Amino acid sequence: MYELSAVELIQRLSIALAIGLLIGLERGWASRGEAEGERAAGLRTHGLAALLGGVWGAIVQPYGASGVVALALAFVLVGALIGAYRYRENMHDKTFGATTAIAVLLAFSLGAFAVIGDIQAAVAAAVATTAILALKAVLHGFVERITWDELRSGLALLVMSFILLPVLPNRAIDPWDVVNPFELWLMTVLIGAISFVGYLAVKGIGYRRGVAVAGMAGGLASSTATTAAMSRLAREYPSQIGASAAGAIFANAIMAPRILAVVAVVNAPLAWRLGPPVAAAGALFALAGVIMLRRSGGERPGESSGMSLGNPLDLAAVMKFGALLATVMVLSRLATHFAGSLGAYALAIFSGIVDVDAIALTMARLGATEIGARAAAGAVLLALLSNTVSKIVMGSIIGGAGMGRRLAAASILAVAGALAALWLSGFGDL
């Protein structure tokens, strides 16, 4: 008994045809400069291949395992046919390439899948296929620009996420019942992934597009490191101190949503509590950066290219952050055990001088189980304040008094806005 009604079958075949036409549109556009008859596969061929796959899927559907074999044989025949035509085209053009042949086979397969499988999955795969085909120049350019260290770091992130993480014990292993290897490594991978995304953004976009983009992308990796790098630029290029300060301020602006995102992964209610003051501070940092960038008159060509950030996902950096996070976790447990929330506040102030992510993640955990959301939120805000002050001092030491004054002015505006948002949202309910 045939499972699909006539209406359902027509709908699925129509989707199969649409899938083929979508892939064929990109293939036809890419080869639009070739004369008629010199293309192995274009819009019509891909559309017909997908429709053929849909028809074969409809034919073999009632026959179970034997139908699967018949569909596989049809796939092989289509592959052989398109392979032969593609071979003749490569001989004629004296080129190498199998992308078009693979695209036709995908069109056939997705056409069949649209009839006998999940329609949404088939359409999603077709969109992904078309996107990959259309992004040929971008992907090739990325491969040409990427270095071995960056490739190795990306592979390291995959190993950390999908090989090491699942085998770690998901329980506390220390005498203080605080260091959970699975949670610790998960947080380390989270920060490493955010850092790597920021690093790739800087590499892909380039600093010549403006210090705003460089500062925001650098802020994804490390706002403290970006502030230090921008302060160094301010010292090396005194005429562009305003633009350098703007880059550091934009890094501070992007730190706000980054911290909220990191905390939300572990403790969403705490992120909600932190939202008003942290978001207000980030918005005012961004406003101050825009004003300062406009007043600076832009940057001279090539000056921003002097900034270079190291790859944030090398093994040493990852292990250092993991060790720092474990240390902060243990100290937080001891501080809260002996001094309650006051101990957490003191630790947050000292930890924030160097890094905010570690204390934010730690407080996200403790806020859900130990000290409560109010104390955890207060500790994170104190860490952010401490980190902001440390950046002002860093900017003054590395970049000079002018850099420090600009960072201080933006920081005062942001802190005032955070306090106002805290008061408006209900100071007692923090």
C-alpha cells in the first residue's frame, strides 16, 4: 500500500524540484560566462537531477530494503553519467574539479530525501550546499590566510570539545567539593571558543577597516589584552591617541554582552539580574567610543596594522586559564566558607584586576548553590569595577597620561550609567 497521497507526493516532488533549482541557480550563475553547450551541469540539469531523485524515491518507497538497493543503483548511474560529462569538460578546459559532479549527486540525493525523508532537513541541507558553493572565493581566501598555528588551535578546540570533555568525570574531586573536571573544562572550552572567534574576526576583517571593529573583535578575545595593545599603539603613534583609546573603549563595550553570555550559560537567572547595570555600562562605553573616534579624526593608513594579538587558543593559554579558574573556584569556596559574602566580594575585587571571566563563571556556579544570586551579582559587579580601574591604570602606564584620561572619562560615564540602571531596576533586589 502506497503511503503518500497524491497531494502529498506532488508537494514533495515540488520541493525536490525547488531544491535542485536552488543548487542549479548558483552553479548556473558561476558558469554564466561559458557558451551554451559547454557546461556539464547548470540550472536545468540540477533541477532535473533533484526531480529524478524525488521520482526514484517515490517509486522505491513501498519496497523497503529492495527499494533502497534500487535507489542506490540509480544514484550510481547518475554519478557515472555526470562524471563522464564532467570528465569531458575538464579535458576540454584543461582543468581539474569535482565540485559540479558532487553538487549534482547532492541534488539527486536531496531530491530523493525530500520525498522519502524529512522535508525540513532536506531543504536545510540544500541551503547549506548552495551557501558552500557560493562562498567559494571566501572559503579559499580563508584557507590561504590561515596559518598552521590557527589550524592547530581550531583542531585543539574540537579535541577539547568532543574528545576530552565527554570522558571527564562529572563530579567534584577535591576535598572542598568544588572542582568538577567536566564543568571546569566546559568553562575553559567556552572561554577558549569565544576567544578564538574574536581572534578569527580580527584576522578576517583586518585592522584597516577601523579601530572600532578591531577593538570589538579584540574585546571578544580579551578586553584587557586589547586595552594593553591599544595603549601600546597610543605610545607609538601619539597623533592617534584618540583612535587608540576608542579601540580600547570599544573592547570594554563588547565585554558587557560577553560576560552576560558566559554567565547565562551557567546561571541564566544571575545573568538576568546583572543585565540592567552591565548592559547600561556596555552601551555607554560604546557611546563614549563613538564620540572619541569621531573627535580623533580617524586613523592614518597603516597605523592600526601595528597591532597584533597572539593566537588565544594555544595550549599554554588554555591551560593557564583553566588553572586560574580552578584556583578562583577553590579560593571562592574557602572565602565564602570563612567569611560568607564578604569573602566573595574581597576575592572578586582582587580577581577582577587580572581577569573577569574566571570570577564571573565561579560566581555563576556559587550563586546557584552557595551564596545566593544577590551576593553573586554583587561580586561580579565588583570584579567588573576592579577590572575597569585596572585598565585605566594600565592605559596610563603603557600609553601615557592622555590615554589614561580618556579611559577614565569613558569609565566614569559607564560606571555612572551602571549605578543609575542598578538604582532604577531596584537596588535592594540585586
